[in-house]
Amino acid sequence: MNSFAIISLIFIGGGFGSVSRYAVGKFALQAFSELKFPIGTLIANTLACLILGLTLFFLKDKMMQQEWIKYLIIIGFCGGFSTFSTYSVDTLRLFQTGFFALGIFNILISLALGIGILWLFVRPA
């Protein structure tokens, strides 16, 4: 696969991932507006880990023959959909506004869900 094709797949996947991330955030703001907790970021990052885990689990063998899956879904979509930077800013804001327990909870639940989901799908048999 040539460099232009790889970059194009990452670009397309990343675009869809970023737009999906925006939609999840907007939905979360409307549905959970009373929460002080950054639920939109948690949902997006958790779903990104779930999509990544499912892709690795169900398409592991297919990815060996069809490289485009890795570039479009794993690097592009999941990379655009998940957001470590927003997670970091959200956590920092919780600390700065005095919601220390929520900040710690955000760190712990995000790590537990993300790593836990991936562990379920990619652990050794």
C-alpha cells in the first residue's frame, strides 16, 4: 500500500472519528447537562476502546491480508474518536474547581474502562 493511500485512509477514518466524537459530546451535554462530570469524554474514550478491541478481536486475521483496516479504523477512526487531551483538560478542570474526588474518579474510571475493555478482547487465549 502506498503512502498516499495510507494517509488518505487515516484522514477519512480520523474525520469520521472526530465528527463522531463531537456528536457524542453534544449528546452527552444535552442528556447529562446537570452533571459536573465530563461524561461525554468518558463515553467517547470508552467507545473508542470498545471499537478498537472489537476490531482487534474479530478482524485480527483479516488485518494481516487487508492493511487498510488498521489505517482506517484503528489509527484513523479510533484515533479521531478518542481524546486524551480533552480527558486531561477535563480532569484538570475538575481539580481546579475543587472537585478533587470527581477528578480522581475520572482518572480511575477512564483507565479501568479503557484498559479493561481492551484486556477482554486482546488478552491471550
